Amino acid sequence: MKVVRTKEELKQIRAQYTTEIIGFVPTMGGLHEGHLSLIRRSLKECDCTFVSVFLNPTQFNNPTDLKTYPHNDEDDLRLLESVGVDVVFLPTPDEMYEKGELPPQYDLGQVAEVMEGQYRPGHFQGVVWIVSKLFRLVRPTFAYFGLKDFQQIAVIKQMVKLSPDMDVEIVPCPIVRETDGLAMSSRNNRLSEAERKSAPKIFKALEHGKSLKASGASVAEVSEQVIREIEKDPLLRVEYFSIVDGETLGAIADWHESTEPVGAITVYCGEVRLIDHIAL
């Protein structure tokens, strides 16, 4: 496994791969089985797999969230070597961003304005800023992303559409869950013992919402019941629960408005912000 820390080193190594199918998994570190599932798929489907480990400051609108985001480079490198990654890019913020550099201006539209875009101003501009840099450095054939961040995938697909120089296919991969249903996330490491016991109630409520929809409940009834069920637990507070069209991410008021409705949720478990979603 080759570990590179500068853009110039990365360009030199990438130049050695002229005909290979390149897979790429961008991460912010704090690696877990969810990340490894993406990497294993890339290893299976591609000739060479690149992974970036970079805690990107421009996509955090909350400085405390950035400071407390769990990550350990040594642990991450051990994991990446154990699964057989070919190249790891491990830059610093100073390496990735020039002093005074301005973000690219993408007209991302509705997919970046709703849900996370509404509650985390500037978040998606930070995401596309770093992902566009990484795509242009790695020039992957396929880039793998977990569906836990399904809105982020929609945003990145839109960015690629707006970038004629990016010839990359975005590959969404299934959410990996703990045995009790909690979506795997680096942030789960910040949960206290009591919070960790409460967190699986998020997905349980989403599954209940899906069954309610199947039994004839309206969009409004499903939304109300999911929120009520989660907030029965004093450790859980719903920031938003949006029922949207899975393609446009526009909110729907009636099931007939979408052939692929999705329930997307963000919940504070204590002070830890957890996201999840379910196809309805």
C-alpha cells in the first residue's frame, strides 16, 4: 500500500496507471465497516483502488463538530492496509487549500438546498469543493459512496453533471447497519452508553413509518408518527424528518407525487447529530 501526502506525489502515482480501471473511495477518516464495504466493492470491481483520508474543514458549519469528529490516522491506515488498498492519499488542509482560495461556484439547485442544505448552510459547497479537487487529482473511473448520505450522493451527481471534465461514474452503495439497526457512522463513537442504547430507535421508527405507509397512512400521518415515536425517548430530538421524492429531493404531500418516496431524518442523540433515511 502506497501512502502519499501531497498533491504532487498523488499526480505522479496516478500517472503510472494508464489503462487500469480506477476505483476511488473518499473518506474523512474514523473508518468503520461501512467504509470498508465501499472499499471492498471497489477492490472487487476495479484494477486499482485509491482511498483519501481527509477531515475536510470546509464542510463543517459547526466548529465543535469538526473538533470532535472521531478520527485516528494510524488506526485508519492499519485498516486500509488490512483490506488491500493500493493507494492512500492523506493530505493536510494546507496541502488541499491555498490561502485565500475561493470555493467553486456550482449551481447545485434543489438537491443542495433542502434538508441538510437548509440546516447546515454552506455544507454542500464545502463537500463539492473538496470532492471536485479529489476527482480531478485521482481521475477515477468509479467513485463509491455510502447511501447513508443519500443527499450528498445527489449533490455530487449534480456536480459531475455540471463538470464536463469529470468522466466518473458515481456508485451508491447500501447502508451498513449494526445488528440493532443503527446506521454505521464515525459519530457513533461519541455516543455515551445510554445514548447508544437509544440511537437504534431512529431506524425502528423509520421502519414503523414504512409499515404505516403500506397500511394506508397519509404522508402527514407517517411524518407525525415517526417524529412522535422517536421523541418518546428523552435522549432523542428530531431536527427534521422530510418525506421527499428520491430523485429530485423535493418534499411531497401525497404518495401519488412520487414513485420513489424517501423518508430522510436527522436526530440529535444527546449532542451527537445522526442522519438516516428509508425508502418508503
